[in-house]
Amino acid sequence: MRRSLSSSVSKMLVAIAFVAGAAAQSAGAQAKPMQSFGVGYTDIGPTLGLGNLGGASASFGGRFEHAIKPLPDMGNGMLGIQAGFEWYSWSAPFYSWTYIPIGVTANYHFRLDDPKFDPFIGLGLGYQIITCDFKGTGVSGCSNSAIYFIGRAGARYFFSPKMAAYADVGAGASTLSVGLMFKLP
């Protein structure tokens, strides 16, 4: 089962790379100046996460971020507020767990000369909904929810002014998340 999950994840990442490459080629044909993460920028997109708890499956989720304000006293960076959610599960012979983490982070976006590359670090809090199911006699299901700390580093790479590859790594929900972000008007 793990091998088929790895194969599915690999195929999904190849498909994402293919779509991103095709979009980058069509964006390259247009002569628009590249716009990076700046005041008023808002994007949303799906993510695929890897490296959750123990034998957890890949996580599926999304991210939404809005650039709030420039931070001239902090290296000319940008403050963004990001909301994210994920879903993943894992199981053993007599029980299974499902996790739904929902979190909010304040992200500091570093200012670089290359407008296509947008690295950031973020801190925040989340709330995860945890449910479990035990299979056996005399044992019932359970649920447990908790607040958790989020610490992550990540980046966007803009293929066009309206689409970017996205990746983050850190604590809180999945260890590594990748996806595509689409700018909202």
C-alpha cells in the first residue's frame, strides 16, 4: 500500500510540474512585467503534504494568503497573513486516526531583486480536529482536538504574474507541502 501511495504522489507531482511548465511557457510568450508578492497581493491554491505523523498518508489541503503591509524597518520585507488547512489519516490493524489541522500564520516575506522568487518564514497557531476509530469489542471511537504551534519556512516561484509554485517546510500539520498558488483579482 505504501508503494502505491508513493507512486500516486510521484505521478501527482509530475502532473503539477507539467502544468506549471506549460503555464510558464505561455506566460513567457506574453511581455508583461513580473509582479511579485506585494501590498494587496492575494492568492489561493491546493497543496499536497508529505511527512506527517508516523505512518500517515499524504495530506491534502490548501493555502490562502494576503499581503498586509511593507516592513521597511525589517529589511524592506512584507507582512502576509496566511490561512491553511489539511486532511490526512493513518491506520494500524485495530484503529485509524484522521487529522484536520486548520491554522493561521503571520509570514515575513524577504525582499529580493528577483521578483519571481518569494521566500518567507512564518509563525502562527492552529487548531487540529482529531478523530479515531477503534475496531474491537469493548472499545469505542474517540475524538480529540488541540491547539498547536506552527513554524515554517517556504517560498513561491512565479511562473506568471497570476500563478506560482509553492512549497513550505516546518512544524504544524505536514512537514513538507507543495502546491500551486493562483492570484485572486
